[in-house]
Amino acid sequence: MYLNFQLPGDELDRRMGGGLYVGQIITIEGGSGEGKTLLCLRLAYGMMKHNASIAYVSSQFPIREFLSEAESLGYPMFNEVLSDQISFITSVFLMRKSRRAKLEELLTLDDVKAKQVLIIDSLQEGMFKDFNIIEYFTHLRKFSEGRIVIVTINPSDIDPASLVKIHELSTTVISMHSRDLAGERKHSIDLMKFPMALKSFQQAIPFRIEPGRGLIVEISSVS
């Protein structure tokens, strides 16, 4: 089973093989400002438009800022949050009762278990009690059975040996890159590890960011 995230006038779904298969853990990695949250919002909005249900965990935004950021990018989600098609969980939950929650507490929430997609943006040490990123990825891989789990990380926060293990535990690995070229900021989605694609896909996908339109894929042929 694959979840479609196609949007009118946007070729990202086609460039990524025509959907994401259910039963995988996707790691999106990149430095600060490289577009990890942007890609999460784009995937969530696209899947939501095709009736998927989503649990979105943010370590960065309270709900008002999350909804404002999504709407400014052209991905409004207010009504879907109200209807519980999207369950939004912030660090307020993770830090409730003056203590950090365990990962298991998140994964046993009814609003999380019932959803087809779990997004954790981003997984970092301060989010959970007794944090061990390899153990957490092992738990999340098991949790991905029957659903899609998407996790964002900053590689600079993780030691090289652990990063190698994360790549092994992840079904799919996507790397976000950006660089300055001729006075312009160029962005790219690199599908580093991308098995089980429904159709042919483009390994390196250049994109730009536009207010009100979000992530815009540049025109180029699919390899």
C-alpha cells in the first residue's frame, strides 16, 4: 500500500516515485535551515489531501506558530487539526508534569496509534527521558509496521557511529542540502536510500521556496 502526496501543479510526488509505501521509517536529515520541516509539512499536507491521518510531533513550534508557518507556506491545516485528521503534539506534552515523557508514552497515545503517519520533527536529546537515539530508532522501526514514520535529525548532533546505525535502521534516508550559487540559494532533496519506489524516481531533486506556495520543484527530467 502506498500513500499519495500529489498536489496540483507540483511534481514532487512524481519525482519521488509516485507515493510512499506504508510500513517504513523515513529519516530526513540536514542542518539547520536546510528544509527538513518544510519537507515534512509538504508531505503531511499532500498525504492529508488524499485523506491520510497524521500525528505530527514538533520539538520546535507551539501549535499557533505551527499553523501560522504551515499557512504562510501554502499548506493550511487549521480545519484538519480541528477535525483531528491531524493530531499536533508539542513539547508541552513531552515535558508535562515537570518531567520528560518516555518515547513509549508517545507511541501508546490513542491519537498516535490511530494515525497512518507519525512525523517527529525533530528527534533530539531534550525531547524524551533516558534518551538513546539508537534504541529510539529501533522502537520507531517496529512502530512503523502498518504505518509510515518520518523522523528528522540534524547529523551534526549525532556521533558518526550512531549516524551509520540510524541509516541501517531507516528504511528510507533523505538528505536536505543547500548552497549559495551565483548569489542565489539553491536547495536539493537527495534520496540517499530509497527502496520500494512505486515508479522511477529522481535521486537528486532541486527545489525552491516561495511564500504561499511552499516547496516548488524545479523543472527537470526524471532519471
